[in-house]
Amino acid sequence: MVVTGRNPVLTGDHPDPAVLRVVQPDGAVAYYLVATVDQGDFPIYRSPDLVHWTRLPLGAFRRSHRPGGSIELNGHHYCHLWAPQLVAVRPGA
């Protein structure tokens, strides 16, 4: 199968992308992408071919997208989330 596309494959600003390839139980392949954000949650995108991407409805942490929405870690609040990484964990691991 040959898929053609144009760069950039995602409109907007998506620095530090991380992509994970997942083989579904039926053998189909899906790719998932996340990138650095300056506020809100990490948007998660899904693609069957690395060219056509769909944004999934919920982000990684299901945080607010409103300005000033932050995440608390050890008593400190953070709005910028940098260079996320995706990892597949098999069931039962």
C-alpha cells in the first residue's frame, strides 16, 4: 500500500513529537502521537498510516484546556508539559 501526503501532516505547532506503533489484536497497525504543549493536556492523535491523523477526544491526563489550568506535582503547579513519551505496556504487566 502506498500512501502519499504533504508536510506538515499535522497543522499547528507540535514540537518534540513522540510516536508509538501499536499492532492491534486483528493485525491492523495504529500509530499514536503526542507532543509538547504550553497549556492544557497532551492531545493524543491516532493514525493508520502516519499521514492521516485524528485527534482523540480526551488528552493523556484529562486536564483542563483553559488558560491557567495547571497540573500539580509535589506541591508545585506546572502548565507547560515538555517532550512526552509513549510506551506500550502489555496487559497484565
